[in-house]
Amino acid sequence: MIRHGRPERLEGVEGGADPNLTEIGQQQASAMANWLTGEHLDAMYVSPMARARQTSAPLEEALGLTATVDERVREYDHTHASYIPIEELRADKKKWKAFVAAEEGATREDFGRTVMEGIDEIVTRHRGQRVAVVCHGGVINIVAARILGLSDRMFFNPDYTSVNRFMCASSGERSVLSLNDTGHFWGRPELKLS
């Protein structure tokens, strides 16, 4: 599972904020794609949100794959009128406290169920294969939390374009192989924002 690159800040958007990647977000996506070029993938899936689709594009091109769009791996905040990158929220203590309070009070049950239905279907469809899912921090947190037996909440902040590896058997066994891998940022500190 790959988190999207750094998106633009959008506020007050009717119908839900769906930002594009910033220039650095595009550079992060390209670096990730170059880093994973030697990986064998049998299939790719992507959230319908612009930041995920734009992150997926360089990897699709590098590997000669076309990602399948799956609504079930879009972020929980897809209907929110604003998108403020997490590092900007953290810099404003008042906004950060409001964000954390909203996160703690938000119900994750429906979101978690939707995400896991999507992931379980992908696993079943691709038995014995390697699959990439380009998505969002909330989606990655749900999958990791479920595997680790934690509650459905944000327990870590996946870096932009981080690669998070899970082993998933169609019989239900799941394990975490790695979280927050950003090897593609080595020697490129300007790409690591957190």
C-alpha cells in the first residue's frame, strides 16, 4: 500500500476537496516509481481521488500496468470541504488540536468496514500475486491497525509516497512486513517533509 504524494492545500470547496499533487508531490511520486521499477507487480489499484491517481501514474507507466480504480480505498474525508496537509495542521497548534479532537470523535466503523471489504476482495482476486494499492493515510492505518489488533484510528502518520507492505492470505491470515518505507528519499532529503 502506497500513500499519495504531497497534495495542494484546498479550503472551502463545495462537494469535497480533491486536491492535485504539488510539484514536490509529483517529484515524490516519480522517485517512488523509479525506486519500485525493479519490483514485480501483478496488478495495481488506486483510489479515485486526484492525489492518489497522480501518484499512481508514474508507477503504472514504469511497470506497464493500468491501475483499477476502487472507491473503497478512498480517504474518509473525501466529502470534507477542505484539505490541509498534515504538516501544515501540526504547525498551527489550534488547528492541530481541533483536528485531533475530530479524529478521536469520528466513527471509523463504516469507513473501516468499507476499506476491509475492498482489501479482502483484492486479496481474494489476486491469490499468490503481488499487488500495489495507491491510497491514503487513513486507509493504510485501518489495514495496519486491523492486522495489529488495534482500534480503527490513526495510530501513525504514513509519509507521502511511503510504501507499506502487508502479506495477506485469502484464508484470512495477515501480517505487517514494513510500515512507512521511504527508501526512495535516500539522498533526497528535500522530498521528506515529516
